[in-house]
Amino acid sequence: MIEYKVLFLDIDGTLLTPDDTIEESTKAAISQVQANGLEVFLATGRPLHEIDELAKELNIRSFIGYNGAYATYQGEDIFQEPMDPMLVEHFMKIASEHHHEVVLYTNNKNVFTNKDAPVMKEFIKMFHLQKNESYSPSFNNEVLGMTLVNMKKDDVRLYEKETSIHLSQVNVDGMRHCYDVIRDKINKGYGIQMVLKRLGIPRECSIAFGDGMNDKEMLQIAGESFAMGNGHPDIFQYAKHKTTEVTDSGIYNGLKMLGLVD
């Protein structure tokens, strides 16, 4: 029988319900696996400087943030992989030409092309972003992640001409005009590989839950992987299992399937 050692949880649509709460069954399941010795990581596209309250609520101290560009284990940095500043500059030029807004994330700030634009105010409110600054090129060397805002589906091709990246639609109601920029080599799957290497944990002893296309690589890498019932239609093919929706004890039911919770 496999002895599971580590659990990776996406936040939006996996841990957090659409009304921005965490189900009691989810909290109980996390608490039980922690008591049984599993290390729990939040693995998110969000910047790590904006998830302190959520982490405290769940007693979680280990993270993969910025879609796999930065990981910490109980307060200690494991790795940090900023984006190529030339790529950032190129994408800022495309965004400007096509009237897209951009959010860039450094390890301590959210940087906005226009934080007063209505779509950006909505974005800030939805994800409870506090540490916000206005963009200047001086940030280009510090960017760990990017989200493109006010996009149409056909606009994706403008950016995917770059062979080293792909875009992932944000799987949150009201935010589907937003796309995360995911690097082919630096993503949540890469983050998991680096964490497992650092902690000396075999891949088969890891578990991951996700719902969006930015979780694809994470679900492929983990020993046991669960796509949430509310997941993006294309995500299910990358997970070993499908669990129930985030509003229907999805994390609890997946962990119960593995015999890890009562």
C-alpha cells in the first residue's frame, strides 16, 4: 500500500467555492491528513504575498505560487524562476497594441497596466489583491507570473506565437476573459517536481487536486490526481480521477477514495 506524503491543492475552484468560502468538509479533510503526517501545499496561480489569511485558516505553511514559478516549504525558499524580461517586454507591447490589460506579479507586488480600469477593479476585488502598483518597465526583471485581462478567445493566438509559452483561461465565473501566461518549462508540474526532489518524496506518494488548465501539468506529474467536477472541460483527460464539485465536498470525497479521511 502506498504511503502518501504530500498533498497539493489548487485554490480557485478547487479549495475556494464560487462564493469565496471553504466548505467545512474541506477544512476537516485537510486537518485530518495533516494530523496523519501529510505535508499540504497550496499550488496556485495566485501571488504568494496575497494568500496569508487563507493559509492561516488552514494551517498551511508550504506553497507553490505564480503557476509554478516560486515555491516555499515551511517558510524556506525552494526555488524562484522569474520570466525572461524580453518576453515580458514583448507581451506588454502586444497587450498595448490590442487594448488588453496586464497584471504582472513580483514576489511582493501586483503590477497593473491600469489599476483604475473597470475590468482591473473587478479583478482586484475578485482575488482580494492588496499590494498593487502601477506598471513601469523597471519591473520587467522581477516578473514571476502574468495574467492577460480583457481578452477574446481569438486573441490567444497573438501571444502563443511564442513557442515557449501557452495561455490558460482563468476558470472562475466572470473572469473567463482573463488568461494566465504559463511557461512550458515552468509550471505547477515543474513546481511539484522541484518540491518532491527537495523533500526526497517519490512521485507516487504525492496527490494533487485542480480544476483549471493551469493545473494540467500538476495533475500529470502527481502520483494520484483529481480533477474537480466543476473543472474546465478539457482538464479531465489529464487527471487519474474525477471527484465531485468544489461545492459538493470534492477534496473530501477524493481523499476518502484514497482511504485518507473518515
